[in-house]
Amino acid sequence: MLRPAIILFSLLTIPLRANLGETVEQCVARYGKPIGYSEAGTKSPFGTVAFTATGYTLIVFLINNKEVGARVSKLDKSAFTDAEMQTIRGADSAGSSWTPTPSDDPTCLRWTRGDKATLLYDKEKHMLIFTSEEMANAIHAPPVKPSGGN
């Protein structure tokens, strides 16, 4: 009886969560010093900042200094348990619950939220992928062509 209570308490203290809409500064305040970063460029409209916390790696996708998506995986690359996924989903609920929805990919579990955010769990790669509506729109937008002189 005590062991399940300890496991549940440990999961509830996981500070890791994708907080769609937060700034880089808020992410740094939550997770500490980043372990890596990249800037948006011609190949990707997103910048990224990577963190490690409590046995997890979090890669935050940014547009205009705002988190629009995130990828969460365990440092040991193991699968997430249902309880871990539920805890992480609950930590980033933004005031509405995640609803399971059908996935076109049999290797992924999928949830959506009222604000059109999506969460995928890739069962083969053992990672959670949070995507905001803004990130989805940026992915599907036509590439911006550089303006040139005549």
C-alpha cells in the first residue's frame, strides 16, 4: 500500500510540463539553465531551447519568444507509463482537459484540447509531443520566399 502512494507522490512532483504560451524566460525560471538551443531559420520557422529536469529532456519549440510546442522524453529513453502521461497531461491542461482522439498513425496515441492543442505519444520513440494551433499553422504555412532586388 505504501509503495503505490510513494510512486503517485513522485509523479505528482514532476515539475516537467509543456506550458504552451510561456516565454523563454518563464521556461528558464521553471527548468533552469538550458542545455542547448537553436534559432529559427530558412529550414525551420521554430527556434528551440532544450532542458533536462527530473530524469526528462524537454525541447521547447518557439516562435517570437513564445512556446508553441514541446517534445518530452525520458533521459533513459524508456517508455512512459500511463500514470506519467496522465500527470504530464494534467500539468499542462490550460484550464481544459485532454480528450483522447483517433490517430492516423497506429504507433501514436493522440489527445486534443479545447484550444486546438494536440498531444501525441509516439510509442516507438517513447516521446510526448505537444503542438499548439499556432505551431500547426506554422508547419503547414507555405515557405516565405526571400525578397530580392530587380
